[in-house]
Amino acid sequence: MGRQITQGDMIWGYLAQALNLGGGLLLLPISARYLSPEDLGLWFVFTALAGLAQLLELGFQPTFARNAAYVYSGAQQLAKTGLPERANQESGTNVVLLASLLEVARTVYRAVAGLAGVFMLLLGSLYIKTLLTPNQDAAHSLLAWGMFSLGSIINFYFAYINGFLQGRGDVTQGSKVTVITRGSLVLFSVSALLMGYGLFGLGIASLLSAAVGRATAHHYFTKDALIERIRNTEITAEGKREILRTLWHNAGRLGVVQIGAFLIQRGNVLIAASFVGLAASGSYGITVTVLMALSGMASVVCQLQLPHLASLQASYNRKAAAEVLGETFLMSWVFFLLGLTFVVVAGDGLLTLIGSRNHLLPWPLCLMLGIVILLEMNHSIAASYLTTLNKVPFVGAAIFSGIGVTLLTLLLIKPFGIAGIVIAQGAVQLAYNNWKWPLEAVKHLEVSLSNILVLGAKRIVSRYV
């Protein structure tokens, strides 16, 4: 496949990312109005537990997406590390290999959904019972949690579809699935709250939006002309086991990376709440949320380009890969820097204008944190590029960096407060990750960084000007 992304893909991608990152923010004002403080706090617990359950998925979705891109591009076999044998475009897609890969994906996500069900419905329910106050109806709260959990389990069960949509180059369809899923969640949730269903209404909204989203994903997925041939293709159990062994090599490593990312990005919020109080940690949390949302939006172009880059790697077209990576770096940098400038100059004033009692960090700290997140975004783009080589070389770095950030934060937070958190995160990342992975990407392309950026600039001019 490996088709290049269009401006339409970009628009849908940014809309999907906006709803992905901003859906919760859209719900926050009306949730705060129609839920009691206890129920609102419990809703945040719901979403936190769902995020924890997400770690059960490990790194399978990007792994399936990348390997699906290889197969659609003509690969005849998969490899644990490195690229598969040179893609043979003339022989077309290996339907047996694609069917086996699809069946393995279904098997994996059935297992993930089952484990998530045990974690959320059993362990999660026991945990939630310990949090309930005398003012809350235990049966009502647990029923709301059950509906929310079922929605999450449905999302896990059918999550393989997203990876295959990305892998075959249907980035717009994948973005539409996200828009419809998140948009329906906002619509159903607002309706339920306005009708007075409270926390239970949010649980039902989560379940309904999951069903709508998965039905939409299945609709787009089955539009592939190869689906009927896949259904009629016989696959062997040994073939499935071999693919699973091959994919696990990198998927497990990406799972470790996710744990490291959790420690770096979310652990500090918990530490701040424990050591500097809720008010200060609230300002830190708001600032991190805004800047991470900005980073996510700036990185959309990278996510959209990954299937195309994987296809270029399968075809050993390094010059085109350098052009795409250069374009990705430049567009992400410009978007983030413009957004950071606005946040630092006008962000706090805007919060005051809407009557918020919470504020961003003081502008020097906000700017410092913005630079830290910009550097993280930069090395994350380079690291994502390296995964298109079917390698995950940053596993150890991710987990050790996560531990390092946590330990250094604990050491610096008492003498320096929130500034200690920012310094710890920036220092640990600057010591290795910030320079290591961009350097590795440049080495692989065998082109200087300046030339990569020049190629990217020319590509942007030719496509958008």
C-alpha cells in the first residue's frame, strides 16, 4: 500500500487528535455542574483505571499496524528484528500471511479483553468499593462502573481493527473512527447528564459510544477488497504461533516503553500531590495537560506518516524516508512552538477571563516545561521512525529514564518544589534520550540532519505551497 497522506488525511487526523485529547476537557464543565464532588472524583478514578488497564495491551497495536503495512507492501514473511525481505510489489499481497496476521491479532485482543475484564470488573470493583463515601449509593456507583468497564472491554476486543486500518494506509478511515467514537461519547454524555442520569449516565454513554465506534470501525475494515479472500483462506496453527513469536519480540518491548512513559508523564502528578499539596499540583497538572495536548496535536503528522514510512522501509527507499521524516520534524516543531508561545503569553490570562480559579504555572516554569516537552516530542518522533525498521532499541532507556525521573524528582521536590519536577524530567531526558534517538535516525538515513530538514522543507513547499 504505502500511499502518501493527503491534506484530507491531515484534517481528519487533527480532528481525531483534537477529540482524543480534548473530549475529556469538553465534558469537564458540564460534569462539574451535574455531578456531586464525590461522583466527579469517582469518574476520574474510572478513567484512571481504564488507563491502567490499557497497559495490558502492551505494544501490540503499533506492532500489528507496522507489520500489516509490510505485508500490504508485498512482504512475504515477517521478521523479529529489522525489515522483512525486500518487498515484491509484482507478487502482490501475500493473502495467507495477511490472514494469519489478522487471526493472531484477533486472538491477542480476545486475551487482552479478557484480562481487562478481570482487572476492571473484579479488582477494579473491589477497589472502588473502598473509595465510596456514605453519601454515595454503592449499587448505583458499581453499576455505572460496570457499564463503563463493558465499554472499555468492547474497545479492547476490537482494537486490532485500528492497527490494520493504519497498516493498509486507510489513515482517514482510522481518524473517522476516532472522531465518531469520541464525538458520540461527548454527545451521549452531555445528553445523559442533562437528563439527570448522573454517573450512571456517563457509564451508559461510554458503553454506547464504544459500540458505535466499533461498528464504524468494522464497517470500514470490511470494505477492503481482500477481506473475502482472507475469509476463504486456510491458515495453520503453527503459522499463527510463529507469527505471535515474531511479533512478541517487539510488542513486549514497546509495552516496557509504555510503562516507562507512564512513570515519566503521570508519576510526577502523583508525587506533586503528595509533596507540594493539591493547589500547586493542580497548577502543574493543568500546565502538563495543556502542553501534552499541544505535543499530541503537533505529533499527529508523525502518526499519520508511520504507515507510509514503514512501506518505504520495506521498499528500501531511504531518500523518500528522509524527505518524509524532515517534513514531520519541521511541521511538528512549527506547530508546537506557535502553540507554546500562545500558552506562555496568553494562556493564564485566558483562564482568568473565563473565571477559572486555577492557573498555569508561572511563565518561566511554563516555558521551561514547554522546552522539556518539545525535546521529548522531538526524540519521540525519531524513536517512532526507528520502529518502522521493526526494531525497538529504546526499551532499556525508556524504563531506566522513567525510574531516573521518579528518583530525581523525589530528591529535588522538597528543596525546589514544582521546579524540581521540571528540572528532574528535563535533566534525565537531556542526558540520553533527547540526543540519542535523533542521532540514530540520522545515522540510519545516512544523511545529515541539515539535509534531512532541507529535503523536508522542499517536500512541504511542493505539497502545500
